Amino acid sequence: MWSADTIDWQKPAPATMVQRVRKKIDKGGIVLMHPTENTVAALPDIIKVLAEKQLKAVNVGELIRAKASL
């Protein structure tokens, strides 16, 4: 299950998606996104939010392997 839903299918402004991620994401969390134009525009700022929180983007497979090794 995801931790932060950008609700990008509703085509919100990129800043709205960034705020949704900022409020919900934490270590081990998953951001739900789809390949929309606004999502692509929001992605650089979402990556900055992750960096501010000392998190990094990985794919789901990497996240599952990391959790399994704990």
C-alpha cells in the first residue's frame, strides 16, 4: 500500500502534489504517481522533498528487498 497519494489522475497543480507528498512521506513510504504531465512537472520538487527529509527514491522492488533484510 502507498503512504502518499499524489491524486495525480485528477490533474492537480504540481505544487499541490508536492504538498501531498511532503505531508505524508516518511522512511519506507511509497508515493503513488502516474505518468501525467503535471506529475512530471512535480517530480523535481518531490525529489527535493525526499532529500530534505533525508530520504531517497528507489523502486518498489528495492524497497521490499531493503525491508526484508531488516
